[in-house]
Amino acid sequence: MRDYPDKMTVEQARAFQADVLNIVGQIPRGCVTTYGMIATLAGWPSHARMVGHTLRCTPGAERLPCHRVVNSAGRTAPGWMQHRPLLEKEGVTFKANGNVDMSRHLWEPALDLI
């Protein structure tokens, strides 16, 4: 089955990494998407954690708008103090519980657009 990291070949892992970086680069200013949505768009729907790992460990990823990626509830990354201010600077609003207002800011591109 395709949905387990130990089943991903080296070629698939490279393609996944390239797809993740490409998708993150397309997230519009003032919008967010989720790790899970990125994994789905990259063709590996159960690999949300691997998206986070890719963004954290790939040289050059820091030049992408990684701050536009949040978890499915709209929570920002724990321990990354700049995450919320970067989003707020782009006009992203937060609910009283501290999560991104996903109903206003979620970017969900059509699968055929990526």
C-alpha cells in the first residue's frame, strides 16, 4: 500500500519532497493550508507528518512560505514563536482559542491545479 513511509521508494520520496515544496510555494498570501492537504495533493494522503519533516529538514525550504502551513485545527507550530506574527502580518485572523480562522483563510486548491 502507498500510505506507509517504509513503502516509499527513494524515487517516490524525492518526488514527494519536490511536490511538497512546489505546493507550499503556491499557497497565496493571507491563506493557509494543512499538512494533510499538502500530503493529499502530493499523492500520499496519510503522510501529513512527513510533510512537516520535509519542511523542517529540506535545505532551502526556509525561503518558502512555510508559515502558511498549519495543522488541521488551525494550530500553529509549537515552539515557533514567529509563526503567528508572520500570518497576522499577511492578514490571517485567529479565533479566540488561538487557532487560525480556517473558514476564512483555508486554501484548498483543486487536485488538478497542482
